[in-house]
Amino acid sequence: MNGFLRTVREEKTPAGSAAVWWLGQMGLMIRLGEMVLCVDYYASGSPDRRFLPPVPVDEVTDVDVFLGTHDHLDHMDHAAWRVWAKKCPNAFFVFPRAHLASVLRDGVRKEKCLCMDDGETVKIGNVTVRAVAAAHEFLRRDPASGAYPCLQYVIEGNGVRLYHAGDTLRYEGMLPKLKALGPIDFALLPINGRDGERYRRDCIGNMTFQEAADLAGELRPGLTVPGHWDMFANNSADPEAFADYLDAKYGGEVPCLIPKAASLIRVSASGRAG
Ligand SMILES: [Zn+2]
Ligand SMILES: [Zn+2]
């Protein structure tokens, strides 16, 4: 087994804790009790990426659940999903219902597809995943399926609750939906923002670092981690500016960590802001 994945499997997560490894951009590997989940892992090579994937595509094994928030290369990496459908035949794949046809084309068996839409919940073993619509950059439904093509996930298990924001802006009603799911112990938020130059080249946007900091300031996760700033030079933001703004505006009351790729982040329910 790949050395990193052996570490993930061997990491102990007592009740009330999780182990999380950021894999670049919005990618996460999560150990929750006995389960290993892999979210939005962009594992394929590309000349534009600033660093190699921490785990090569074909060394990813022993993952129980793969999750993708939306059908962009750096989130639902179809080339990788085609490999993982074969390498991890027992794994479940969680993704927005609007993308079912493309995931079936990846070779994922229908009984392993867990399609989601806004407000829906799936349970996999002791882990519960709840979906919230994402506004990337618009809050629109897919005309064919009627479902939201971009989602955020709140993942709960082992006594902790983790929030993966996918790619999104903050929209009217989003914060109450998230708050209704209960206190968040860990949040990964995109901070790369948006502008005309990126929009003109079909690069739709995310929260600015200030908007992401304000979401964290109101949601009060036990730990907030900025994402989506590292992978592409032409679609980036400064995580230090995010951390500084969050600290200044909220008086240091919202713990924040600027992640290093593939290094362990321990999450505990005891850090909850309530
Ligand atoms: Zn995207
Ligand atoms: Zn993205």
C-alpha cells in the first residue's frame, strides 16, 4: 500500500475526533472511525498544476467513499474516478445527481452511486453525508435533471461534523441551512474569489477571501481551513490574507490553519464553538 495511505489507515481516531489531510485545492482525505473518505481529490497530472498530487492516481486504494462536489476537473476528476472505480470496487461514490451519466461512464457501478441534491442525506456505515446546494457562481439547477449541479457537503461520523464547501459563493439562505445541521468542528472553504478576467475564460468563481472569512466568522467552526488557493497560478488567493482578515475581524476567536499538503490535521469535537 502507498505509504501515505498506510498512515491514513493506521491513524487512530477515538470517538469525538477525526483525522484530516488536505490534498491541495479542495481535496481532503478523512479518517472517521473505521472509514476513509476522499473528497474532491484532483489527482490527475496537468501541466498547469503547481505541484504533483500527493498520492498518485493508481496508488489510491482502501478508500471507502469518494465524494465529488461538482463536475470540474479539480473536484470530480473523471480520469481518476475511472481508475478508482476499478481499484476500489467496493467504494461508494457520492456526487450531485445531475452528473450520474458521466459517473456511470467512468465505470462506477450503479449500486455504488449515491446521487445527491440539496437537502438530501445519505448514510454509509456510521457516516452521514448531507448535501447543501452551492452557488458556483450562480445558484442554478441543471435543466435536464432539475437538480443542483454543484453541492457542498456536511459529513458527520465518529462524533464530529466536517463541512466541505465545494466551490460556492454565499447566497441568501445558505447560512441558516448550514446552521440547522448543527455545530461544525472543521470547515474547508474556497477563498480564490472571482473577477472578470477569470470569468471571460470560463473560470467561474468562489467566495473572496473576505467573504469566506465572514462565513467562518458567523458559522464558528472549531477549525477553519482555507482551500482553492494553491493549485493554479492564474486562479489563486493569499491564504495569509484570509487568516489575517479572519483574525483581525473576529478577534482571534475563529481558529484557522493554513494547511500543508498531505500533513495531518487533527479535528476534535471539543473545539466546538457551540
Ligand atoms: Zn469549480
Ligand atoms: Zn474549483
